[in-house]
Amino acid sequence: MRLRLPVRGPAALKVVAAAGAAAAPVRFVWGGPSGERGPPGPGRFVWGASCGAAPALSAVPPRPRRSSASPAELPRAPLRPPWAPVLELQSGAVLFSPNAICQFFFLCRGEEPTDLSTQWLEWEATELQPAVAAALYTRLVLGRRAAEAVQTLREPLAHIEQSLARTGAAFLAGDTPSVADVVVWGTLFPIVQEESSLPGELQALRAWFQNMTLSEACRDAADTVLMPKALLEFKSYLQKQPPPCVAMQRAASNEPEEEEGSERALTEDEIAAAADAWARGAAALPKPWQPQKPVLPVEGMRNVLITSALPYVNNVPHLGNIIGCVLSADTFARYCRLRNWNTLYVCGTDEYGTATETKAVEEGLTPQEICDKYNAIHADIYRWFDISFDCFGRTTTPSQTTIAQDIFQRLLARGFLLQDTVEQLRCEGCQRFLADRFVEGTCPFCNYEEARGDQCDKCGKLINAVELKSPQCKLCRGVPVVKPTQHLFLDLPKLEQRLEAWLEQSWATGDWTANARYITRSWIRDGLKPRCITRDLKWGTPVPLDGFRDKVFYVWFDAPIGYLSITANYTNQWERWWKNPQQVELYNFMAKDNVPFHSVIFPCSLLGADDNYTLVNHLIATEYLNYEDGKFSKSRGVGVFGDMAKDTGIPADIWRFYLLYLRPEGQDSAFSWSDLMLKNNSELLNNLGNFINRAGMFVCKFFGGTVPSMLLTPDDKRLLARVTLELRQYHQLLEKVRIRDALRCILSISRHGNQYIQVNEPWKRIKGDEKERQRAGTVTGVAVNMASLLAVMLQPYMPSISLAIQGQLCIPADCFILSHDFTCTLPPGHRVGTVSPLFQKLENDRVEALRRRFGGGQGSHLVLSFPRPNRHPQPPRPSWLSPTPSGCRS
């Protein structure tokens, strides 16, 4: 193998360090094809004697670009940036993704990537690299101090610190260094270089960085790649490049971006256009669309179908569940309706499967009783949070059975189902095969002693129940035995080509979040495998096939079909939504753990059924929302769950605002009581609420409740243009479903409004001469129209507050529509109503009491609200749970 390294920089450092760590037999060529030369440092660069047969390139995640070009004909930009290392293999294939090269070296020594290590590589490529590029430019080209450059990396550094501290592991993906550690270290080292450069509070990060820097491979790589002469070479290279256009993604932090010292200059055309749009007034706005009921696709309109992942019926959703699915989807659905897009938003409870049977056993109820109980709880919670479903249903319906069995029959008829024997745990005491959630044992990967039969909650790995060490039946605590049972499988390999063709088209035309794309790639990179679609359970959709009629469909084959059946219960014309890809755009909202079922398994089912089904165009996945310094836990009384939020006395719209403000779009975020208080008191009370209240009160106090006449100055017109820019940015972000970032545009407009009022001081001018009073009127009129615009923009986020502003300012219903222009919707002579404060201050004592209440130890409160049965070692088997084979994992 030969590795060409055109430029000594972070990319070169990564691959050199990875080659050393993996002892890869590779020869280094510095400077590209035209200038082959060995490195000018120590000559220790042919590591390892042999790594055996090189693994297939298709096993390298993510899939590298390959080429059979000769060394003199290496791929050029845009496929290969000029700084990118190039690895030439003996087969003639070429790798020119630095991370793929690093992964190849580790694969060469037999170290397969884990889900966690590949997640780190994705984060490094999308989050860390752009930030470090900007920091290096700041340090080397602009000549800023090292500490200043490191300070620009505070958000990604904090992410690494939090991850290391949360897992307690010495390295990013476990207790030993992996390719992720080498890659992240290689990106950071050129700007950090010594752990003492890192902030003192980042103790876990400092220890990790020191360990990596002291390793032989990293030390040798740093000595060779980043010697003083090489840094000058890299600086020279950077000086020839355009400055990196990098804005640290706001999603990486709960904090908004720092205010820039100066805003973008407005053009005269922008100012003139804004003034013209203002003058056209409300008459220029489109009329709000009122769809008929039930909502059905309309030819010629943009028809938007929105789903949020169906919540499991067997538990109460916590704040992380709510923001990950229903609240995010609701915000976007409300935005779509304000754009006059014909929109249908459906959701419901996922009620079949092992989890329901398990909960029924725990509570001494039948599965149907459990479903009825928790469906009502879910519906009440979402009603309180003001979620605007067009239909909230459930999966335990005749429509679910009909549609699921039809898809199954079509797959069977087209040869996309397989039959196979599966080794499964059987409890002789209970006389039944055990579904994965009826089994507990020791994780075969991390030795966690309470792993479930489907997944380990500690390391997160998926588990086949028969792999558990020391398995136990959860029903009787007996020791199960492994026995064979017959099951049906979806032949994913046979559908893979169709899936990849569809994915290519969907990714090219739709908006998929980066994590959704990455997780999907990680599933298909090594080739799909058949997936089991049946379970040995009683509670589920029955399998309509002889020899399998005592089985039900696996919940992840069955559950996504719930979107269709819930729509079918809403309208008998459901196929106009779900078999109409030519007219319908489908948005799926979910947390990242649900991605593969919506991007691989469910689309394969629909593609195989071959019935013109509507497939997802835009897959929107969030990361995880944590609680303070840990995770939500109902059993330990940690965190706020949906049924508890209203008991805090904090209005639903405040919860909506804060959850959307810290929505985990780019990486995990954390709920914090002190931060909730800060955002309520600063952003809502002092910024947004203060501006809207002042604007309305000035109309009432100084102008008798009537909007005064306005004579716009050049400064006023510049403000109109500035607000228009924020409004259009709001649209651009929400059209890309960047819900969290779009909220900042609202707060930015209100900040502009507060500054406008402070600079012009209408409360003083109203006491002056006619010219001064006219100026006070203009400022008041412009400000109250800004408040009117904010009422509309707020509606997707805080619908009750939006409605309150509409009522106080008497905003006409026809003006509750979003356009791309800021128009005068409250003209001179418009009468406003009674204006009152929108928000209340959250006091520290109250917040501290809530923190204590939800920080653990409120178990007695939970027991009173949701009594749990006594956990007897051998509970009596419910009558509905007759001895029958159950569950398997694919």
C-alpha cells in the first residue's frame, strides 16, 4: 500500500497516526505524484510486517470513493480536495477519504468498527472538522493567540467532555483506543497540541487527550507531520485558500450564537423592496386556506403528510420523547398550515408486541386494558401540550389487520419472504417460547447484568436473546433452554437494489437529517440480511399463513403500518394519501433510534409490496434529550414526564418553547432547571414579552388604543428590511426543518424591536412638539406591527401565546398567514384591545423546589399516580397468556 500526503495538516496527521496505531504496512509519499519523496523526519514509516488479505472495500464505513486511476491520474476536485491523502491499494483501488483510510487501517488488523465509533467519525466529519478549520485559520493565518483559537472550539470540546464523563470510559468508544480516538485526536492536535491548552474544567477531555498524545503512534505522527517547517508549509497552504465560511452550528449548544459585532450591510434594493412590501399592506397577503374535513390531497397544491413515530403505549412519555417526535412534528405541521400547504398530521399509540404483554403482566391487566389505559394517558398529555394532530389513533384496529395482512400477502406473492428455523429460548415452567423482553441476563458485550433479550441499556448494543449469559425468564425466574422454532423473514438482500435506488433519489430531492443519512448508510454498507417479521406471541396482528397462524407480526414490521391504518380510520379515502407519491410529500419525525425501521425495513416492505405506496421524502431525526446530568427514569423518579408537567404550574407554552429552544438537532442536549429559568426570564419575559407588551401599551397609553399614522424615515425602512431578512431566514430554516434555529429568528426580531424603542424613546417624544409626537406615533405603529408579525411567527412554537397576542392586538384572522414579506397588517386607525403581560418571572426558590422534586425520590408520588403491582418472584400467569411459542430476534 502507498499513502500519498500532499499537505501536512490534520488530515495527514490522522492517517499517519492511524497507520502507526494499526501497524499497517504502508509506504508514505509526501507531496503528491509529481514530487515523490520520503518524510524528512525519523524513518520509521513502514509499520507491521503483514496484515493478511485486505478486507473488501465495501466493508469500510462510510463507503469510500474508489478509483482504478493510475497514480498520475488521481481523482481531482471536487471529488478529491487538493489536501486529501490518497491511499493506493495493491488491487489498484484508491481511497481518498481520510476517515475511510483510517478505518481501513484498523480493519486491516481485524478491528471492526462499532456503532459508537462510527457515530464519532460522523460527528468528527460534520461538526468537529469545520470548527477546527476555522480555528486553524484564526491561529495560523490571522495570527490570533492559541488560547483564543481554542476558545472557538468550546462547544465541540464540551461535547467530548460530556460524553467521556457520562460513559466513564477512558476512550471515546470504550476502554481501549479505537479508530475514533485517533481520528478525533488527529483533528484536535494541530490546534490544541498540549492538554494544558484545554480549559481546566474539562478534566475527562484533558486526561483522554494526554493519553492519546503520549501513545507511540500519535507521538511519532505529530513529530513527523507537524514539525515547525511543516506548520509553515500548512500555513502557506491556508493563506492560498479562501477563509473558511464556518458558523458553529447552533444546534451544538443550548445557547444562541454570540451577537456579531456588526450585521450584514443592507443594500438599497433590499431597503426599497421592504418599504414597498410594507406599503402594500394586508391586502397583499394570501388568504388563509381552510381545508375540508377530512383533509385530502388537492391537485395543484403542496400536499404535506406528516407522521411522528408512534409512541409505545405501555409507558408515559417524558420530555425527551415529546420533543423527539410529537412536538417537533407539531411545530412543523403548524408552520405548513400557516404557509397554506394542504397538511395532514397523523400519529397514535403503538399497541402490539412484547412490551405490551410485559406491562400487562406487571400490572395484572389484559393487554387490551393496558392499551386502553395508556392510550388515554398519552392523548391527555398531548392535548395539554397543544399538539395539533388531525388524527391521533392506535394500532389495535381492524384496519391495521387488513392493511398489514395485505402488505404481507403481496410480499409473499412476489417472493420477498423466507422461512427459516430460529434458535430461541423456551421456558419449560411457563410452557412457552420467550419473547425477547421476557428474558433478562448478562450482556455478552459489556457484562451488564440486567440486559434485556433485545438490547443492552448500558452499552446500547442489539442482542439476540440466546446470546445472553445466565438468562432468566422474567415471568417465573426459571432458566430457559434453547430450542428451534420456525419463523418468516423479509428478504432484505433481494430488495436491497430497489432500496438503494430509492434512497439515492430520496436523498437527492428530500431533506434527511445528517444522522438519518448516516444511520441508514451504516445499515446497508455491509449488505442487508434477512429480517424476522414474526413473533411467538398472542398480542399482535395474526399471520395469515398456514403453519404460522399461531404467530403474530413482529412489531417493527407491523408498527409503521399503523400510519396507514390510523389514516384509514380517519378517512376511507386513505389511499389518496398513502398510494399517491406523485402528489404527496411525506415527512417522518422520530428520535434517531427509530431511523433504520423507517429508512430501511418499512420502505423495503412497501417497495416489495409494489402497490404505488407513498414513501418518505424527508426523514427528520433528533438526537437525545437528557435530564440535567443523567437520563430520564420513571422508576427512580428522575426527570419530568408528560403527566407531571402540568402539575408544575408552568404553562404548556413555556414547556414547548424551552424544549424547542434546546431541541437536540445536531447532538444530544440536556434539560436544565436553571437554564429553563434563565431562558424564561431573559428570552421570554425581558426580550419577547417586554417588546410586545411595550408596543401594545404605547398604542393604548399614548394613542387611545388606536394605531397612529406613520411617516417612515430611512432608519425605519432599514428596520423593515432587517426584519424581512430575519423573516426570510426563518422560512429558509423551517423549510429545512431546522426548528430550533428558526426560533432564534423570532427572538432576534424582538431584540431589534426593543433596540428600536430604546433608541427612539417614544415615551419622551410624545411630550414634545408635533414633529416629535409624529415620530412617537411612527415608532409605535412600526413596533406594534412587528408584534403582529411575531404573533404569527410564534404560532408554531407557542400557540396559546400567539392566540393571546392576536386577541390583545385584535389582529384580523385573515392576517394569520405567513408570507416572505413584512407588511403593515395593523394600519393607522386599527383598534387594539386590552394589553397585558404575556409571561411571568420564574423565581429561583420555585425552580429549586422543582429540581428537588424531579431529581429522584418522588417515587411515592409516582406510585400514587400509577400503582404498580407487587413483584412476586413467581407471578400467576394471566388468563390471556396461554402457553404458546413466542418471540424471536432476527
